[in-house]
Amino acid sequence: MSIIEIKDLSFYYGDQMGIEGLTLNIEKGEIFGFLGENGAGKTTTIRCMMSILVNQVGEIVIDGKKVLRSDLTYKEEIGYLPGELYIPDNYRVKDFLQYMMTLHKKPSTRVDELVQRFDIPMHKRIKQLSKGNKQKLGIALALMHDPKVLILDEPSSGLDPLLQQELYTLLLEEKEKGKTIFFSSHNLDEVQRICDRVAIIRKGVLVTIEDVKDLSKDVTRKLKAKVTHIKEDLLKGFDYSVDKENSEVTVMVPGGSSLSSIMEVLKEMDLLDLDYPPASLETYFLDKYRG
């Protein structure tokens, strides 16, 4: 069941295309990644979803309600984190959170949990916050009223690696509760970690929509082996390179391929050590963009 439906959406900045003919259906309870380079149209799409940009062509429906500037009731069950967070900077963090709590029709039941979880400095003025602390505040503002749908524009931006991991854990917990999460990113690693599906947008046009769990079948992996003796004649037929000085062999393994044949070859070279990391989506996505 689709909880977000985007149908033939187009938006132009004067004569310049922002997005064109975009159609997406996001299912209830999934984490959907929206991936693209800076300027690809990710933020434009999200601003249309939040009715910040108007006069677009096409239709957006969220949780059964059509997105209209004249009726903003659809936003009651949405948690939104913009890519650029604008907050009046003279407020203390604590006072601003209390003020925002009064604006929600739903009780803001999660403030204390989120403040503690992300270590948000409550007594500082917003103008004193670092970019990372502002981002943590933005995350709390998006989730404080426990919405059904999260729409997040580059949510990990400005967070250190430990807090990025905490954010990923939080989003997976929200998915377990049945929440739907739509987020834009240009970070391939985070998309691979937490998304169910991902759409790639390039220059305002949808390139592809893929199930993340199936992508590794199409992604080439890099196997690196340290051996006692390099025997290049045994490597004929493989896509390989060698580092003779360090006695290392690197073999590119196509997605879905068996390792049995290359392992037999490496044994004949007296295998000492092996590194075969999980498939990365980077090569796959770059190939899509080049196409």
C-alpha cells in the first residue's frame, strides 16, 4: 500500500528545469532512499512534497491526502527535516523546543528521549550551536510528535560518525514501528545500510528505482589476496592486477559469481591472507550515472 504517491511531477525555476515527469510510489513501512548528486533535484522534490514550492505540474498524495498549499492538514503526520535548517537564533534550545511543542496538535511525547539520545545542549542559544548540534536539534524537531511519515533532506549532514550510526539505528527502529521514511542522500554507504529501495535522480529526471537487497547481485566486488608466490599465468581469464612488491593479487569478482575457481588459483600461490569486503553500491550507481 503506497503512503506517498508522486505522479508526473515537474517543477521549473523560470526556464531552468528542477525536476521533470517524476513518478514515485513509496510503500507504508519502508525506508526509501532518494539518491543523486548535488543539484540533481532531490531538495526540489522534497520542497514540493512539503508545499514549500508551488505551481508545480503533477500530483502528490501523502497518507491519502493531496498536497495543497490551501490545505496543510496533511502535514500533521509528517516529520520534516530540511536540508538547510533555519531557526531563529536568539532562542535557547530548550525554549524553542517548548515553543514548537505548542504548535503540534499531537502531543510531543518524545522530546526528552531525543534530547538525551542525541545529547542536545538545551541551555545554549541556537546561534551558539555547531552545525552538528543544529542538525541534532533538527532531528528532534522532526520526530518529537511521533509522526507516521518522515521526510528528511540529507539527515546525516554535519553529524560525526558515531551520531550518524545513532541516526541509522533510530531510523531502523522507526521502520520497525511501521513508520515510513523518505530521505534524500548522496551518501552511498548510508543508503546501502538502511534502505529497502532507492531511487536515483539525475539532472531532474528519474534514472532507476531498485531494491537494495538485490543490488549486490549486480555489483562487482574486489578481492585482495596476499600470497607467497605470484603466478600470473594462472590468472588468465580473470580481471586482475598484481602488486609484486607486496606480493598482492587483486581480482574483480562480478556479482553473483562463485569464488571456487579463483580460490583454487590462490591456493596454488600459497595464500597467506584474504580481504573480500561486502559489495559496494558505488560502482553500480556511477555506472548508472555514466549511462
